[in-house]
Amino acid sequence: MSNYQAPMRDMQFLLHEVFNAEQLWQRMPAVAELIDKDTADAILSEGAKLTSEVIAPLNRNSDEQGATWTNGDVTTPDGFDKAYQLYCDGGWGGLSGDPEHGGMGMPKMLQSFVEEMTQSASISFALYPMLTAGASLALSAHASTEMKQTYLENMYSGKWAGTMCLTEPHAGSDLGIMTAKAEPLDDGSFALSGTKIFITGGEQDLTENIIHLVLAKIPGAPEGPRGISMFVVPKFLLNDDGSLGARNPVTCGSIEHKMGIKGSATCVMNFDSAKGFLVGEENKGLNYMFTMMNYERLGMGIQGVGAAESSYQQAAEYAIERIQGRSATGVKSADKKADSLIVHPDVRKMLLTMRAFNEGGRCFSTYVAKQLDIVKFSDDDNEKKQAEQLVALLTPVAKAFMTDMAYESCNLGQMVFGGHGYVREWGQEQLVRDVRIAQIYEGTNGIQALDLLGRKVVANQGKFLELYFTEISNFIENNAEQQALAAFTKPLASALQKLKAITQLIITLQSDDKDMVGASATDYLAAFGLLSYAYMWAMMAEKSSDQADENFYQAKLYVGEFFIARLLPRIDGHILAIEAGSKSLMAMPEGLFNYNH
Ligand SMILES: Cc1cc2nc3c(=O)[nH]c(=O)nc-3n(C[C@H](O)[C@H](O)[C@H](O)COP(=O)(O)OP(=O)(O)OC[C@H]3O[C@@H](n4cnc5c(N)ncnc54)[C@H](O)[C@@H]3O)c2cc1C
């Protein structure tokens, strides 16, 4: 069941009020000409129309019907082809693409909202253009001019799709042990052999060509991640005039039968001496792929918020309409046999938790998108460098914390419906199944946590962290006199102190305890995420407290206060768990994990 409405007001609030996007755009020549407030609002409203009217109605059937495989061909669910065509005709595929190659050059802050709307409407559908956008970004950043000219325009227009081929049966989190091989050919191209699994959109019937970005090893390359190169492997090779030529031997062996996102084809891809073209330099493939993966990782966080927003909208409506039981403070609907679910504190807690995580997450992804825009468009080297460091630090948090909270939110949305949430009719169980993958792919959330704590915090002795923490401290200081904000800034200051202390403790203990980082990482990321959302809520409260007479701002303050009172305290549990160290995790001998021993 779909009655999704894009949260336009919240998106406009973040763009225009919290993050002053226009001011930022005005001082960046590459976007100043392209966009202003009215254009941004018009783009959002067109995106809202497409996603709610065209894509969202397909979501239920895409789950029932799924993508299907026959003799190497994949058929997407009914209606995906027409919706995809409309998506492409509207230019959405190239929204933030490079204008030199037919993209529209729009900022990420704006694009991230369109992504969220598309994910809310249907994760299965959204994945097809999402992978193409990520592949285009990697090519735009690392490919030669000739390669960009060959592929980008058709990828931005949606005529061709892109994929990301990393995973192999025995190489998932540890890509260093991959075995896909790229043998050099006389004409300077390569022959790629091997099997990649779980490839999203590896085969489909939406586009006339598919441009696979494939990681593989050239014989003689160094062992491990430093010996991986990136190749473009088109499904159809191109003739000299750019028209489609011979079929390249890259084929879809089967598709997976999965828990959710059934309309998204997850493919086993076989490369049988398929012709590939090296992107950039040899052995730098994993670095290049990180351009795509970082894009996708923020996109996963946005995917989570998108699904959880859909879940919230339905759950809030249901909780108001469904009557069960009476309020503890006296009858509220005397004309009815029972009061609405919304009178019950526990139902309110579920809805407020969802909303606090959704709006906190949307604000956080916009904050990270703003840093990405600074990296891409700013002329100020110092500002760019700082933004780069913030992106590096915050990307794993956006991926993992946003999706963890989204999964919790979708489960809560299902719970608001009681038994009706468990049956197919209302769409809540599909959201739970669909959103679960966001915690797993693009590097599991456990791997994100190790990236945050191991690489981004401990390995550089908290340098990136210092930058972020100083920004939060400055915000607290600048608002110290604002009594109306004290309910936000004081708990934020306390959470910041706790994070600083626990970071120091981990940095100290890990030199003696080599399992300390691994033992602390997921709790650390959760505490870090809570601190970040508290900062986001404080920023949103700052822009709302003067205007508390309007419903929108009033709701912001109510939800923000709920976050501070009922969700931020979770930080203490995570810190206690970290303080317990690695002993209780590592003490039990390996053999005792298996009951047969
Ligand atoms: C629906 C779907 C779509 C996908 N789409 C794509 C795609 O388009 N392209 C692509 O290349 N891949 C894709 N993937 C693959 C996905 O990215 C991987 O499944 C994921 O990265 C995890 O790898 P794995 O499954 O091999 O798990 P493993 O790496 O075997 O991990 C298993 C568990 O062990 C943990 N673990 C592993 N190593 C460590 C470590 N060093 N320290 C601590 N914990 C560890 C993990 O966190 C996880 O919980 C997709 C997967 C699915 C299911």
C-alpha cells in the first residue's frame, strides 16, 4: 500500500534554514549559475511528484513479482521499464553529473533529497539508477578524458547503466583475496576472467548497455588490496562510431532469491575472457572504487532514512485512526468505543523514536552532502581539505548508524500496526525486509565501525575527530547565552565530553590490547552516531526556537526534546560496554562456540 508523500517541508527547512545552501552555492562559481532557491524547490517538487505518483505505486508488486532470470536474461518487475524511462526523461540520472559530459552539475545536498524520495518510493527501483550514478562518479573522477567521453553521457542519460563488481564467493569484506584475473592483450585492453557474485543490476532489461566497473588482478600484481586494478567491461562492446557492437562474454549465471528488495536483480556474473579497459593506473583500483563506495555508503544511509520515512508516514496515520483501549488519563474519544492508539505512551514512544531518527538522519546526511559539495566545488583549499577529512570521518557513521537506526525504525513502524504489520497488506513487513540489506552491503556495518575507529580515529590519533569535535564545541559556545537552546546544548556538551574521554581511553588501551579496537568499534560508532544526531538536533532547534508558533517548528522542538531525553542517553550503555574491554569477548575458547565439541 503506497501513499508516500515526500517530506518537502523538512527538506526545504534543512536546505534553506539549517544549512543556508544558497549562501554556499553563491560563493561556488561552478554551481552559482545553475541553482538558486526557486530552482531547488522546483526540482524537489518535481522529484516528489515522480516518486510518489509513478515509482511508489510499483513497490508492492515489485516485491510480489520480483526480478526473474531466464537463460541469462533478467526481467524486471512490471512497470519498472516505463518508470525508468520517465526517470531518465526527467534528467534525474545526470542530476549531479559532470556538465561537460551531459550532466546537470547540481549539488549533492539537493541530489541527496531526490535519492531519499526515490528510496522511500521503492528501494528495488532506486538501486538501478543509484549504481549507475556511483559508477559514473568513479569514472568521472578517475577515467581518462577519452573514456569519459565514451561512457558518461549515455550513463547520465540512463541509456546505459553502471554496476560495481567487487564481491566474489570467497572475497567479501576482504577484497584483497579476490582472484578475478585481467590478462593484458596486445591492443592494450585486458581479458577478464572470474566470477563475481551479488552484483546489483548485473543484468536487467531497462537499458541497452551495461557498463560494469570490475575489480581484478593483473598477473604479477602485488598480493592483497594493493594489487587490485579497476576495469570497464561493457556488456556490449562499442564500434568505432560509438554504436553497440559485439556481445562481450560477461553473462549472468543466475540471480539470488532474497529476503527483500526482490525487484532488484542481484546477479552472479561470469567473466569468460571478457574484454575490459583499465581505468587510471594499474593497482589503484581499490582506491578508485572507494570514490564509488563512499558515494554509495552515504547513499545507503539515505536509503535507510527513505525506507524509515515511508514506514513512519504509514504508522503515524494508522496510530491516529486505529482505536484500541482507553487513555490512562481518562477517555479521549467519548463518541467511540475506544481511544486512538496515539494516546498510549508506548505507541508515542515508537513513533517519536522513528521520527527523531529519521529527521536526525536526514539532517546528518545533508550535513555530509554539504561537505561533499565543498570538496567538489569550493575554491578555498583549506576549506576543501577540512571537508575532505570530515567526509572521511563521517561516511562510515552515515552508512552504519543511519541504517541501524532505520532498521530499528522500520521494526517499530511494523510494531505500531500490531498483527497487521506482520501481514502483507499494509506494506510494513516489506519495508523491514527491504531495509535490512542496507546494514549488510557496501561493507557491513561491522566493517564500517572498524573503519571509523581503527582507520579514522585511532590510526591518525584523533586528528579528523579533533576537527569535528571542535566544530561541535564552537556551536555550543556560540549558543551558550541562548536559554531557549540550553535543553539541547547542555546534553550535547556532556555527550561530547563522554566521547572525548572514551576515545582517549581506547587510544590508550589499544596499544596493549590488540583486540580493543575490534571489541569497541560497533559501540563506539553507535555512541558517535548519537552524538552526531544530538548535534543535528541542536542545529535544527536553533533554527526553530524563535518560530515556535508554527506547527512545523513546534513539532521540531518536541521531537528534538524527545531525542535528547529518551534516545541520547543510550550513549551511556555503549560507553559502559566499551569500558568493559575485550576480555569477555575473547575469553571463551574457539572450540566452545560449536555445541558439537
Ligand atoms: C542484495 C545484495 C546486493 C549486493 N550488491 C553488491 C554489488 O552490487 N556489488 C558487489 O561487489 N557486492 C555486492 N554485494 C555484496 C556485499 O557488499 C557483501 O555481501 C558484503 O560486503 C559482505 O561480504 P560477505 O557477504 O562476503 O560477508 P563476510 O565478509 O564473509 O562477512 C561475514 C561477517 O563477518 C564480519 N567480518 C568480516 N570480516 C571481518 C573483520 N575483518 N573484522 C570484523 N568482522 C568481520 C562481517 O561484518 C559480517 O558480519 C551485495 C550483497 C547483497 C546481499
